[in-house]
Amino acid sequence: MCGICGFYSQQRKLDAVHIASAIGALAHRGPDGSEQWVHPEGIAGLGHTRLAIIDIETGQQPMWSADRRFAIVFNGEIYNYRQLRRELEGHGSVFRTQSDTEALLNAYQKWGEDALIRLDGMFALAIFDCKDRKLFLARDRTGVKPLYYHCDSSGMVFASELKALLAWPHVQRRIDRQAITDFLMLGHPLLPATAFRDCRELEPGCFLEVSTRGERKGRYWSWTRAEESRDGADPLASLEQELKIAVKDNLVSDVPIGAFLSGGIDSSLIVAFAAAHGGRKFQTFNVRFNEAAYDESQYARAVATHVGTEHHEIVIASTKQKLEIMEKVVGQFDQPFADSSAIPTYLICQQIRKHVKVVLGGDGGDEMFGGYERFAYADVAGLLARYPPLVLKTLAKLTSGMFFMSRDTRRQFGRLLNVAQLPSERRLMALCSIIQQEELARVLQPEFLSASRNGTQPGRFANANGGSGGTELIDATVTSTLPGDYLRKIDVMSSAHGLEVRVPMLSNRIVSFATHLPNRLKYSLFKNKILLRRLAAKYLPAEVANKRKQGFGIPLDTWLESKGREEVSSYLSNRSARIWEIFRPDYLRAVTSQFFQGEWDRSEISRFSMYQRVYALWSLEHWLQQWKPSW
């Protein structure tokens, strides 16, 4: 985990003072030191804050090529750097360090942008070519590492976090209303937009080159399904082999490594394979909640005992500092973020950092291998959509009166019936939205809604190529939700404590395997992660391999308790709050009152959806107060 920043200027002359401010905003990402370089003519500069993981003694950045033509700053890890090094040495490259940074730099020097397709790892990088006077930026395939930039007629500034971009005096803080609407519907802005109109996020699998000739943006990789068996191989045996190799590659480090162990299938499999590599006893970490519905600690303990790790349990209890913790969490994000699981993620990262600098995580498994119920729901909605609208409306009315069903069941089936009545291009987004598009008119102020084009355009989320089933929702989840929500949460919360999180499930070999895996081995109407569960049955206790998917959330209402809910409601209800410029007053009053009282229409939204809406409001208001963006 490092932080990178820098600039390229055609007209505006920037200097070491400016880049030092940007580096200061990234200090938490790299507590082991920082360096900077500014071109003698002031046309470019690079900054880096370091968390030393590989080649601790000689891996400092910016790093220069032997001929002093190229300089690089790089955030991440390249897991196949040793293989790259051997290949480059065969071509005559000379190495002075043992770092993956130097292998990356020499690869670019040899192959240019074509080097990107050879990299297996997580990265955001910037390389300046002193001879041709051009800056080259690139980001890893699935978006594990973030990279933001601001471009105008005079040049570019870039950084690992938006707060470092905003440290440059010429970068304006203007609200992107469409990005805020995306956030309200999906919980996060949609790439490449950010909450700031003048700042962009480089999309996963893309590069951006800036020179005197202008900007050149390209894509070197994209998530593309090719559902077919590969060479007739047994998919279970292939997955087992690929995941073992991926975990082994992710264990390359000059410092001790641990792992998140949620008790779910993905993290448990990764722990089982990591612990099998021997050496010192592997350390695992789990969050334990006091509320049983949110607590998976018993499954994590079972796995830790089964594979023999040194296990640590971190208790998330109700504390007097809970609102202070929430403020720290939302304050660490530099744009609104509606996923309240950031709170336990922040707390577990804080505790893990006392033991290790690097942990393995299970992100990517649910998204690529069919772990979410909504994938099957998308298929069901497609089947229901074949019925005439009148039939669906009648069924919806009948369902609302079927009191022999639980409220959750009635609500979920009613939602599916409503989704089925939507145009096909809107179904996938509707299944993933916090606030539905048809709700916006009664939720948002008219002038704000009209400025944001009356909602999110479905194609920007789904990229569904015309389909609206579970297969296309997997595509949308991998390309939009994974980098926009899950990976962003992990990056921001871990970097707040100088902790690096690696994700073996998102290594090239596992991603490639997932693109070729038929849907019938991912999920069905009654089962999820079908192939991963078969693998889990070989290595994990039966109660873990067979357990239902459980999200890593926090019971926000009970965790805050009555006094905390009252404070949150009061904060959001205050007419001085800036969210009153965005939302209709009756909506704000209703949501805050219902959250405080603990009473809402459970036939319309779930308990999770209620506090998800409140947390989104809380996050947005804190962002507006902290960064004071203009309209």
C-alpha cells in the first residue's frame, strides 16, 4: 500500500511546494517514507509515500531507469515480477535492486504500453519519459488500486486519492450532480466520474498518456465472458490448481502476511491454501459482533482450528465513541460512500495493523463466481417479465395480502414483480439500487433532479450488451460494483492504517478462469457459488462449505443504540444541513424519524435498506461539510 501523485504541465509551472502538499495528503498510505522529484524546468513531477513490503532497503521511489530516461512511481504489487525479471535479463536488462518496481520499469522500457498485458498484480502507476516528455498512467485489470486525475488545457495532476488532487490550488471543488445521483441510487459514483466535476477516476484495465500532442486513452484489458470449458479439463481440478498458485503468488513478501477470515467460503479457502505453505504459523483475523444475525465468528473459528492458524477475534461492541468512529470512517473517504460495512472494515484494519503489514482478502469470489442472490433474482425477473403487465400487477396486489408469508418474503417477491414490469434495460440497476429511479421525483428537490438528467442511465451501470439476466448482472457487478464499492472500501479503510490488502481471487489466472466458467457452475435458483462450494467441501468444515452467504455488515441501528440514533437523526434533520438543498423536506423528516423510532414500513424496505439509506445521508452530509464543494 503506497500513495502516488504527480503532475504534467504544458503551461502552468508547478514546483516542489505543490507536490509536497499532495504527498502530505497521502502520508497515511505510506508511513515508511516519502520522496519526490520535480523536473528542472517544472514541466513534470512525481511523488511517492511508501509502505515497504518487497526489497525494503533499496525499493525507494521515484525509481529511475539505468539511462535516466524513465522515472516511475507505483502503488501495488506485481506478483509475477520474478518471471518478468528473468525474461528481461534474457533481453539484456540489468537490475540494481530486488524490487518489483524495477521489473515494472524495465518492462515498460522494453515493451512500452504492451508491458501491461504481461503484468499479474494490483497496481496504479505513473511513468515519466524525460526524452519524449510524456506521462503514462495505468491501472490494474479489475481496479484493486485507485488512480484519480484532473486534466485541463495546461496539463494534468494525478493521485491515489482525491484529497491529494484537491491539494493542488487550481483544482476546483464543484459538485457533479449526476455522480451524486448515481451515489444515491447505487451507493457510489459510477466510473469514470467522481463526486467532483473536475476530477476523474481512471477505469480498471485502462491507460492514459499525456504529452505535448494531447491525451491518448486506451484499454488494454476488459472483462469478457467466453463460457466454455477449457481443453476438456475438469473445472474443479482446474480451479483448485489455479487458486493454489494464485495464493502462493500473493504470499511473496519480505514482511509477515496474515489474512481476513470472515468465515465465508472465499476467505476460508484462501486461508486454507495459505496456511498449507508452512513456515511460521499463519495469522488470521475475524470480526465478532454481539448480534447473532451479523456474526460469523463461529465459522471463522472452525476454519482456523481446522487449518491451524493463529487466530485473532476483534469484537465490535457498542462503545461511547461510536459516532466518533463513524465520523472517522466517512471522513477518510473523499467522496460520498453508502456502504456501512466500511465501519467494521475500518476497525478490523486498525487492529490487524498492530500485528502485520499485509493481509489476504477474499474479494472477487462472490462477484465472479455467483455468490449473490440477486443473480438468480435477475433470471427470475426475466421469466416473470414474459407475463402481461396486468397479471404481474394483480400478483403484486395478491402478494401484499399473503400474511402467511414472512414480511421479508412478501417484500422480496413483490420487488421482483415490480422489477419484472420495468423495461429490460432498467431491471439490473433496479435490483441493485438503494433508491429506485421511480422514487427520485418524490425524494429529490426538482432543480437537483433535473440537473442530474432524472436518474442514472441504465447502460452506464450494466454494460449488459442487451441482456438483463443473471449473467449480465455478474458483468455489471464485476465492472461497476466491484471497483466502485467493494474494492474502494477495502483500499480506503486499509490505507487509513497503512495496511496492504491483497486479493488472490482477482489474480489474472482466477479472473480468466471465471470468464470461461459456465453459469451453471456459478449459481442456480436455489444455490450459489456452486463450483467454489465443491472445492470448499474438500478443504473446509462442512458447516462452512454449506453455509448461506452472509454479508459483512454492521447492525447500525442496534450498534448506535437509541442515543446514537437520536444524534444521527438530529444531525440530519437540522435545517442548516446541506442535504436539505438536495432532498425534499418530507423525505428527510420521514427517514430520520423512522430510523430514530425504529419503526418503518417493513413491507416496503428491509431493516438493512433503512439504515443503508440513513448511512448514505450521513455520508453525503459529512462530505458536503468537510469538502464544502460548490454547485
